Amino acid sequence: MVFWLAGVILLFALGLGPYLSHSPRSQCRCGPDDDCWPSLGAWGALNGTVGGQLVQLSPVGDVCHEAKYSNRSCTELIQHFRNTTWRVENPAALQVHTWEYSRQQKQSCHVSDPLEPGQCDRGRVAHYSAYVQSVLEVQEVVQFAASNRLRLVIRNTGHDLAGRSSAPNSLQLHTAGLKGIRHVESFTPQAPDGRSIPSEGPAVTVGAGVLTGELYSAAAEGGYTVVGGSCSTVGIAGGWMQGGGYGILTPSRGLGVDNVLEVGVVTAQGIYVTANQHQNQDLFWAVRGGGGGSFGVIVHVTFRTYPDVPAVVSKLNILSPHGPDSAFWDTVTDLLRTIPILVDRGDAVQAFAMPVLPGNQSFLTIESYLIHDSHAGGRDALDELQKRIEDRGLPVESSDEPFDRLSTYLALPKGLDQAGMGMMTASRLVSRDFMKSAQGPSRISQTLAQLSYGPGDVLSLEGMVGGPAVQRKATADSAIHPSWRSALMSLTLGRGLPSDPDWDAYDRIQNELAMTQLPVLESLEKGAMGGYLGIPFPYESNPSRVFWGSHYNRLLALKGRWDPDDLFITRLGVNSERWDEEGMCRVDRKQVYLRQYYKFLDRVRAWAAHRVGKS
Ligand SMILES: Cc1cc2nc3c(=O)[nH]c(=O)nc-3n(C[C@H](O)[C@H](O)[C@H](O)COP(=O)(O)OP(=O)(O)OC[C@H]3O[C@@H](n4cnc5c(N)ncnc54)[C@H](O)[C@@H]3O)c2cc1C
């Protein structure tokens, strides 16, 4: 408290406060109200280069409001609201729809009762969207944005949990039309000078707009498997791969970034380049973990593929009738002791805990994926877990579903394919050493038990980020935080946000995550825990430390080489500290220091809050 007060007094005594909110216009990109915004003729010309697929966007909810009100369209919108595929296809929509709103401007166009239309504001919806279907079209859009000093945003499926696939006053490059899936038995990466290099074996090349589910379906037909995530509408070659990417096969086959053999990228200069272990190696390193929307537009990715294998999907559902009591948290401890056994065998576990449900109940659902020859040992561990839970008097509902081919299971639609919800997340990677230590599992559940939860809050425990293959791939150098290589589980706090804009509630939840919940999680392994960029806390105070650690300086240098003018900027992304929150105006060095100072104050406040909470 003393530090904080001293800091505030010093800041305002120096009269520096105003610098935080203003940038000279020369340091800003062109917005629709600026003279430098392209003319209608220029937009028309761009439309011609993308085959007439440039559209001006308005918020999806406008058909429920004022001028554009239509009872029929609004009713249809309400029907589609939670449909993930509809959101993927609609360039003005995002999967977590609260990112369509602007908290800064307090603007939204929320969908209300069709009979009571109210105000609709643009919020964070991009101004124009260019739907691209070829490398040439990507190059045209990139060059148009660069030469007109526009805010360019790359948007694939709109799943991003920090709103990074949209920005106000921007031109959106929509990659959903870059389809194409090609599987080959023997893939040879391109060498720069036609040099002959050995084949990497079977692989699949996917366009940037291919959805995970589309690739899984093609793999099921082709009789192979590929490492991908759980949600079928996430874009496998977009944000998933560039953030690291994990899934059921990660413990046995590695992370998404470990399985990339080659990428095709359109750079900030609009040049198409191939990057792999033989050419443009530095770019290849950076895009594998450096984060989506930061180094160029990925147009295609080639992933290693693997033989199909049998698998058993085993589910345990536990309903605690007395809320999050000691029996519930002891069950979480047992689960945390079981996860390393499974992950070390190459199996995977995904569990969701909902500590507070209506009627003072708590719920834990555990899905385990027992892959090929590890069935027997994994089954023993799960039987032991179930027995312990039942001995504790908690009812367990269990099921086992065997699949001759894992690819069949992967291609099935999953319950995770949900959209149109408000959520704020924060994640940390927990190390293998901590998970396997005698006290580690109980310390984690005791720590989680300290936090307060509401009815929409979910804790996810993902035993699919580490394992033998991730450790082995320690030599496959990529930009992801080094702590991935010693991690065994990702721990995510998902806080539900009210659907209708409630700015006070959003502020409260953000503050709780920043000031109490994340610091409490971080106290588990002080200073050692990285976070997952794909499931981030959007207001992380030190993103470079949390997402890249010792790799950040190299990423910054590569950013300077491949994108010296910062055409590609995202929230939390590489060099984002030099830009304002929406990537519209550069902040000068003084502002960077002030921001760091504010962040330091935040951490002091968080520390102080935690101390007070403890005493
Ligand atoms: C319901 C749900 C389930 C999830 N499940 C998993 C999971 O099982 N495993 C896992 O690892 N992660 C998971 N995630 C996280 C997910 O991987 C990230 O949200 C990811 O960033 C989504 O990428 P996208 O391309 O589909 O989304 P988008 O929102 O379209 O893009 C995400 C980011 O990547 C950039 N980007 C997109 N395409 C390109 C491109 N072609 N070139 C350059 N930049 C690009 C965008 O600018 C943006 O910054 C899940 C997320 C959700 C919401």
C-alpha cells in the first residue's frame, strides 16, 4: 500500500499522467475519420483484387436494433447465437462474443429481445473484411494495408480468447477461404537452392483456413492421425499452431509446433516465403510459438502425420451434492495424482471442475484418452481413482468407449464446440517435478480451494501439454516458453462473463483474476510458471515473461527483421508493449516506461492483496 501510494504521488507530482492517454497522430495508423483513410475508389480497387469479396462490416446484432431492425433477422440471429460454425463463417462475429464489444469505449451491440430494439454501437468490429482465397489475394491485402498505414487484423475462426482476431477501425484479412488438405506418404521440405534433402515421411499440408474438425475428418478417411486440439472449429494452422497447440496426442506425439515441417508465409512486405529447417530458419522458429498475427500471414502449414491407433475414451462424472467441500477438493487431489501416471504413458486427460453450480452442488468431469498399447496401465490408474472417489461417498458415473481407430473418435463432434458465451481466462503451466512431488497435488487443490468461484466459473486441468514426446522434442527448438518442456499440466481458470454488457462486472472479474487469482496460482511455483498464449489472461501484466521467457529477446529481434514497421500487432503479442491497447497508435519510450511502472504497481497491489487475504 505504501509503495502504491508513493508511486501514484510520484507519478502525478511529475505530471506524467496525461502522456499515458495521448499519442501524436503521426504515430498512429489511419482510421476511418482521418484524411489518410483510403478513398471509396481505393477500397473499390481492393475489392477487385480479392474477387469482389471485400465487405463493409457492421455488428451482427444490428438487425435487432434501431435502423436495421428486422424481427425475422433478429429472431434468426438469436437462433444462431451459440452456433460455433455460424460464428466461424461470419466475419463480424467472434466465438467469445464479448470481444465484439469495446470496454474502452463502453460500446456494444448486444442481442436483446427482438421486440425491444435498443442502441447498437460498432464496438471492436473491424471496418472492412477481405475474404481471401489465394496467396496472391493475401499479398494484395497486406500491401494495401501497409501502403495505407491501416490497422490490419488476421482473422481465421475468431476463437481467440484475448480478442486478437478483431480490432476497431481495422481492415480484417479473413483466411477462412484458404482451404485445401493434401496428405502425402513422403514429404520433402523445399530446399533453397534445389539441394536434395531427405524425406520427412508422411505429412499433411493444410491451408490456413482449415478447421481442426475438417482435418480430423480427412485423416479418418485417409487412415492416419495428426496432433490437433479438442475443439473442431479451431483453426489448426492459425492461432492454434502459432501459440504452441496441444491435444489428445500431445503426450505421445508432441505439441503442434513440434510437428510442423514447413510453413508458407506472406511477410509484412507482401512477399511469399517458405520457411522450414533449411531456409528462413529464423522465421520458422518464430512462427512456431511466437504467436498468431505477429510475424506474417501463414497461408499453409505442413504437419507430420502418424499411423492410426486403437484408443479407449474413458469418462468419469462426479457430482458433489454438498458443493466444493473437502471431499470435492480431495477428489481433485486424487485426479492430480493420477494425471502424471497417464501422461507419462503417453495417454492424455482433460478435466473440467465447476465448483459452484445451482443448488449448492459441484461437478467434476474427467475424460481420459488411453492410446494403443498403454491401455492396461492407464485403466488400472483410472480404476484406482474411481475407487477412491467412491470410497469417499461421492457418486461416480463412468463409461468406457473403445475405438478401433482413434481417428474415428477425433472426427466426432464434441461438446466443446460451444460459442456465443462471455468468458475471461487465465492459464499457467505446472511442471512435472511439482506434479510428481509428494505434496504437489494436495498443494494445488488446497490453493484452488482458497479461490472464490461463481456459477459460470470453470477450472480446467489439462493433462495433455507435456509427456514423453514433449520432453523428447526438447531438441526441436521453437519459440514457445522453455517451461513447456518440463510442464505436465495446464491449469486454466475460466471466469464466466455476463452476456449483456456489464462493464462493472467485467472490471471486477478482470481485477479478481489479476490481483488475487493469478498471483495465488503463481505462488505454487514462484517465477517458474509459463502461461499458454492460446488460452491467456488478456490483461497479463508481463506477457513477454509469461509467454516466452528467455526466448523473448530473440523474438523481438526477429520481429524487427521480418516486420520492422509492426504491420502485424496483437494484444500480448511480440512488441505489443510499443503500441496502445488496440494496436492503433505507437506509444513512445516514456509511455513504455510508465506502463511498466503501472504494471509494477499492479503487482505490488496484487502482492499486498494476497498478504491481506492470508492474514
Ligand atoms: C472453445 C475453445 C477450445 C479450445 N481448445 C483448445 C485445445 O484443445 N488445444 C489448444 O491448444 N488450444 C485450444 N484453444 C485455444 C485456441 O488454440 C486459440 O484460441 C487459437 O488462437 C485459435 O486460433 P484460430 O486461428 O482458430 O482463431 P482466430 O481467433 O481466428 O486467430 C487467433 C490468432 O491467430 C492469428 N491468426 C489466425 N490465422 C492466422 C494466420 N493464417 N496467419 C497469422 N496469424 C493468424 C489471429 O490474428 C489471432 O491473433 C481453444 C479455444 C477455444 C475458444
